[in-house]
Amino acid sequence: MTVRTRIAPSPTGDPHVGTAYVALFNYALARRHGGQFILRIEDTDRERSSAASEAMIFEALRWLGLEWDEGPDVGGPVGPYRQSERTAIYREHVEVLVEKGAAYPCFCTRERLDALRAEQKAQKLNFGYDGRCRGLPADEARKRQEAGETHVIRLAMPDEGQVVVPDLLRGEIEFDNAQIDDQVLLKSDGFPTYHLANVVDDHLMGITHVIRAEEWLSSLPKHVRLYEGFGWEPPVFCHLPLLRNADRSKISKRKNPVSLNFYRGAGYLPEAMVNYLALMGWAMPDEREEFTLEEFIAEFSLERVSLGGPVFDVEKLKWLNGKYLRRLAPPEILDRLRAGPLSDEHLLEVLPLVQERVDTLEDFFAYAGFFFTGDVTLDDEALKALVPKGRSAPETAKLLRALLEEEVDRVLDWNAGALEEGLRRFAEAKGWTAKELFMTVRVATTGRKASPPLFETLAVLGKETCRRRLRGAVETLKGRKS
């Protein structure tokens, strides 16, 4: 058997360290056994998916050295590799399920489903579809479909019994069928849900091992039911432990940077990042902590993965990165600097913003220093300016938290125009003046009251640096009353 693994990210945001972690283990298994590693883009979420996010995924994985054998940009024998380009395939396959009785059309309106959910909530019942359309005679259902009545296609889960699924790391996992909803497979707009597209693609692309995060365990019985409905042999399932924060909570951007773009922009080395991700729930037979990607592949086996929630410790990553950095010869470090924070591209973004504000070349370093550092220090003057007159520190901290979650995290097209429009809209929605918000954001992101034009500055700093500094300002304001 030729091992074929895949990584299937959704292009709905910045590339996540969790995606890289799962990609690394899929890549290593395929390379260890001389197989293929496939990149598939799961972009059926039409509202949130974007070409910009897809491009960032490509760039981030290549930065780590995780090249794929088949994918949207390199082609392959079982494409296309974007789900949005495979909708005809899903519609064809869902009809097979309906004909076999493994799925059925559902004509329930949004109003009816909302009322059902409200009733279940009031009675403290588990949420889920009640199967009302499941009993419709096939002829009636088809006539309503042919008449153009709005409908979805749902998976017909068994009403009783259990499904037992083997997982490579967890052994046999048992699920109670009665607790599993009749999941929507095909939406009313003709686009598939994750479950249908995932199973169809994995089968048609010949995926032998589905290695993914444990958060998808709850989807396992639905996927197995789909394999049974189609009459297909399921792949080997392996659900990796989730990356955790130090407090054992699921890793999230609210507590630590999770974007690969952040670590790349902050000057972390890809070799160190790969090494660190390989330590997440896995260990070398000799237990050494420092090794190359090639050494990792040579020793890799899924059976050595530990289920004890690996902690993504930024300080340990920084320590490991420092060890890699000190191994480089000065000319190599210079090359890395010129490819990153001191690249011509970055310098040419900064220079127009400061050129009119300095009189000598040496002034450049004092005036523009915040463009080249990670965090900024808020002195007494900056702290006073951070909180607008008439506002309190807790109020300002709350606003900045909301800004991060409601505005910054959602912006993919990070440019001056979009930022100005977004911040003005946000200020109005929160009852702050634009002047108040702009000064607070300026101080939080630059550490000073006076800086080059705010929105151009934010654009050059980049999303991850701004997010990091805004979060730092929130932490600084904690415990302050004024």
C-alpha cells in the first residue's frame, strides 16, 4: 500500500500553528514510507474563504519546508484540489446516498428549525434535528425537489445501537447513534458541508491515513456512516492531541500568538519551528530535543505520539530558536536579517513614512525603531496618553479587547484604507470618538504619542505585530483604575 496523507486547511484566516503541527505529522508519515503528501483547500465556506488566506497557507507551509506532491498550485492526478471546484462531484455522490436510503431531502424552513431549537432549549434537551422529513415517501420528496422547493440533504443516522471506530492512537471508540444528529450534507445553495466533502475527497484522492486534530473526533461516527453508505473502505484514522496553553486550555490567539505569520515576522527560524512542533506529543527514541526535519522523518512513527495534551510554550520555542540562531555564522544571520526585518521591501515601506520627519540618517534609528522591534515599552507619558481623558483604564482595556476580537481578527486585507474605514466604524459603534480611538491605538502600537500617519504605520507594522502590541496594552492596563 502506498501511503497517502493530506492536510486540508480552510482559507478563512491566518495560517495557524495547529495547522502546521498536523501538516508536519502527515508530511513525516508520507515521507517516511515513500508515499505522497497532498494539500487540499477546503473552501466551501464561501463567506469567509479568501484567495489571500489561501496564498498565506501556501507561503507558510513552504517557509517550514513542507512541500506537497499534489495540490491546487502544483496539480496532480485526482484534482481539482479546491473543494469549491468540486461541487458537481459532491452533488453526484449525494444522489447516490439518497438512492441508497443513507441520506434524504429535508424541506424544513429556517423558521421551523429555529422554533425546534428554542423548544429543545426550553426543555433542556440536546440540540439536533428531529427527523421530521426523514419519513417522507420517496415519490413525494422527489416531486417537491423537482418543483424547486428549497431543501437540504441530510445524513440518515441509525436511531439506535452503537458505532465502534478504531483510532490508531486511542483504540476502539464507541459512539451512541441516538446521540448523533442527522447532519446536513448538502446545503440549499448546492454547496457541501465539511462532512460530505471531506469523506468524498479523502476516498477519491486515495487518502490512506486521516491524521487530524482530536477536535474532529465527534465527526468520526458521521464520517464512518458516510463510508458505509457509499460502500467504501474507510482509511486509518488518527486523531492527534490538541495543542494546549500552559493552563491546559486549547491554544488560542487570546493567550498567545498562533499565526505562523507572527513567528515568521518576529524572526523565528523555520528549522526551530519545525523542530519544536515535532516535539508536540512526540519524542525521539533517544529523547534528544534538537533534531532536523530529515532526522525526524527517519525516526517517525505515529505509535510514538503521546495523548497527553502537548503545551505550546512560547518561551521554550524562543529558547530553542536561540540555540538554532547561535549555530549560524554571522554571514548567515545577515542573510536571514536581509530576508526578513531588514529586507529592502520592508525598509522601502518604512522610509517614506519617516523621511520627512528626520534630519540625519542616524535620526532614523531613534524615530523608526518601533518598526523593527517586537513589543514596545510604554513609559509614563505614553501610559497617560493610552487612556483618553474622561475614560478609565478598565474601560480602555475592554475596548481594546473588543477591537482585537471584532475588528483586527477579521481583517484579511490589511491595508491603510481598510484599516481607517474599520476603525472609524468601530469607534462609532462603541460610542468613542475617532480621535480617542486613534490615539489609543497609536500609543498601543508604537509606544508614542507622535508617529508617522497612523493607518499607513499599522499597515507596515503588519497584523500580527499590531495584534501582539494591542494585547500587550490590554495586559498593561490590567489592575489599573485610571
